[in-house]
Amino acid sequence: MPEPPAEKECCQRTRERWLARIEKYFTSFPVIKDVPCDECREILEIRVYEHPAA
């Protein structure tokens, strides 16, 4: 089976920014977000099912 294509750098930066925001400000889980990339506007699926471990 072919591997899924690697995520673009701009999308990776947006995902990291959202994950940091979720870790810092969200208290209720799961968090399910579909957000547009800051640069290419591709929709990113962000799924966090439990609070990230410190």
C-alpha cells in the first residue's frame, strides 16, 4: 500500500500551533477541530482525545 503523502511544512506549523493552544487552554476532551492551514488554506483535521502528557 502506498504511504500517505508527507504533510507540507506550512501545514505542520499550523498543526503544531494548534496543538500547543489545545494543550495550554483546553480542559475538556476530546477536542476535534477542522482548521484551515494559515498559508495554503488546506483543511487540517486535529484530533486530541486526552490531555497531552507533560
